[in-house]
Amino acid sequence: MNNYNQPYSPGGFQVMPPAIKTLIIVNILVFFVSMPQGFASLILYQYGALWPIASSNEAGISFQIWQLVTYMFMHGGFAHIFFNMFALWLFGTEIENYWGTKEFTTYYFACGIGAALINLMTTIGSPYPTVGASGAVFGVLLAFGMMFPDRYIFLYFLFPIKAKYFVAGYAALELLMGINNSSMGSHSNIAHFAHLGGMLVGFAYIKFRQQGFSFSDWIDKTFPKKDGSDGPKLYRKKNREETGKQVSEEEIDAILDKISRYGYESLTDDEKQKLLKAGGK
């Protein structure tokens, strides 16, 4: 019987899938370019960081639209980039293998940009810019918790906790710390609302996709696939050709396995239809 929670990709499970490998390499390259205190690092900081609305830096640069993306590739120190990239690999590898590279990449940048927009709304007039991939990474963490809720995460590599409780607890902690900083009127080096923004956008993205709404159809039209399969998706559109196909024994096994784990209500409409179709035969 197939395990519903096991990721799949046409080439098998990849320890370092393409999108995550590319993101880590680019982040590291940008970090090393920005490390020396010189002209290059100054330009990156002035133009690439996410500057709050109604504020500007020493060069007179204020918020620019490209900063919604560029800020994700800048980090404030070794610990900052190390933990972000480690978390991206740790939680994102299985998600990219499960969804496919295109879906994961779209999701990652949607969370990062969404985190930036929410952060802008909470930092108007502040003189401090925001840098780092944390908003997007928190979106990836949220996706892991939603896709594999009962998977155990070892807190501090010692204490096991289910992913759904780990994510919920982390979100609650970020909310409390964000509210505390706002009420105290103090500045924190951690953009708590950006983290929450990444999780919020990630939650909305996954829910919309599960309902059949597609945010990346234009990618399919611009970059058509050669083989038509890129691993399981968040949803599958029903069409006449698919409804006429036989439901395979492997699909039924996966659906029954999912019911045994999470109950009948966890099934998507497409899975319920397949189960009914198989039962009728």
C-alpha cells in the first residue's frame, strides 16, 4: 500500500532538489559579496534591503518595488543566513519533492513577497530596513506542518513534537513577540510580523490551491512541460479525459491509507469521486 505522505518525483527523491539548491547558492553568493565593508556591500544594502514606506536611507533611497524580492537574498550575519538556509533545506526538501519544483518556487516567492508586504504595513516610518529569507522560510515551515501534520520534529534535536503543534506554537510565539514589541514601542532585530506574514500567505495559498484555484497556470503556458508530470500537486483539475480513466489500485490504496490516518473528511473532492467510482465497479 502506498503511503499518502511519501513524497514523489519522476526522478526519485532528491536530497537537494533544484529550487532549494539554487536558492541556497544564490543566497550564499550574495552574502559573501556583501561581507566586505565596501562599495558593493553598500550598494546592496541601500538598494536591495526592504526599506519601510515613508523612510529613506543615507543615500536617499526609499522603498522600491524590486525590494520585495531582493531583500530575501540578503542577511545580517552568518547565524542569520545559516539558520535560514538550514531550515529551508530541512523543511523544504520534502515539500519540493512532493509538489514539484515549479509549484515550490511559486509558493516560496509568494510567501516571501507576502511577508514583505505585511512587514511594510507594520513598519511605516521606521528607519530600519528588513533583510533575510525568514518570511519565505516560515511559509515553507507552515507548508510542512500542513502537508505532514503528524510528522515528528525533534526540538533541539532531542524532544519530539508533531509538526502541527510545532508550527502552531511557533506562530503563537511570533505573534506574542510581535505584539509585545509594538506595544512597547521598541525596535527588534527580528521581523516577527514578516514571519507571520509568510505563514499567513502560505496558509491562504495552500487553501486556495486545494480548492482548485491556480496561481501558476501562466507558468504552464509560458513554460510548457515536455512529459506532463511533475509529481503530485496540491490539487488536480477534473476534466472529461480523467473522469473516463480507470482508477488504479495504487490510487485506491493511497486514498484508503489517507482515510485510516486522517479520516474520510480529509479527502479532497477528487479523491472522494475516485473512491465512489471504484466502489461502483
